[in-house]
Amino acid sequence: MKNVVLIGFMGTGKTSTGRLLAHRLRRVFIDIDKKIELEQGTTIREIFKTHGEAYFRACEMATIAKVSKYNNAVIATGGGAVLAADNIKRLRSNGVIISLSASVEVIVERTARRRALLPLLDCANPHGAVVELLNVRHTLYQGADLHIDTSNKAPQQVVDEIVQFLRLGGYLRGRSGG
Ligand code: S3P
């Protein structure tokens, strides 16, 4: 069965939704950022600090290329995965793409606690950084099979919507849907 791939900006709920969704579908959950951290033996924040964003993007691309060959997984990407067309092309070749979004205010609020871990938002004006990044990326998040605005939704509700979509689209089989 195809992978289920979550894309979307930071703070839209990709990781929390992905983990719950994988549990519900009894599939493996893969968080691309976590996998990069394991492979590199350090945190995303340190990778940005020591090697710069371009190096991080290269790691991200290599990890996505590997993970795109899996089957049956639920995959949460980092918010910037959409910046490289090749990433989306690879993920799409064996996956259903679900795009999560949220309002700027909700994103700023949800990312506030882990801002120190998010190099692109760890600045004097995180609200401005979110607006600026979203301006650049907005259209890149559009090319998905399903779009869900998670601003006013609990992760469980988002999972229900995704499962319903997957079921209707014939992407699931069996009782658990995995
Ligand atoms: C990034 C998002 C982060 C992480 C890195 C860069 C981005 O992932 O990959 O800090 O460019 O939007 P999350 O969206 O999972 O927080």
C-alpha cells in the first residue's frame, strides 16, 4: 500500500497527527527530521548552526529519497521539504500527499515552546518570519491530494478526516485500514 505523507508548515500538526494516524492504521511512523537527527547524530538546530541550511536541505533530500522507497508508512516531512520539487516528486511516486495548514496566529502559538529548536523561527520577530516564509511557500503546499486546515481541530479530528479520505479513495484495505 502507498505511504501516507504529511506536508505543511511548522506548527500545522504533522508530527502529532502522523503519530496518531500511524497508530490508527497500524503502520510505521517516520518523522523525516527525527531520522535526519539519528543519521547525523545531532539535532536539526546544531546541523543548521554548524553546517548551514543548504547542508540540512541536502540531508533532507537524501533521507526523503530513501524513505520514498518504503511502503505502508506514515511519513511526516519537515516544513521545508516542499522547497525542492524532487522531494515531492519522490514522495508522490509512492504516496498519498496530505497537506496540513493553520493560520499564522495558530502557527506562532503552537511553535512558541519549541522555537529554540526551530532555526528559522528562532529570531526577534517570529510572527514576521512565519508570514515571510509562508509567502514563499504557500503555493508549494497546494499540490496535495487532500488539504486540511488544522487551526481549530484536535489531532484526533484531523486523523478522522484523513482516514475517511483514504477510505473513500480506496487507499486502505482491511478492518484497521492499514
Ligand atoms: C523547517 C521545518 C522543521 C525542520 C527545520 C526546517 C522548515 O520541521 O525541518 O527546522 O524549513 O520549515 P517541522 O516542520 O517538522 O517543524
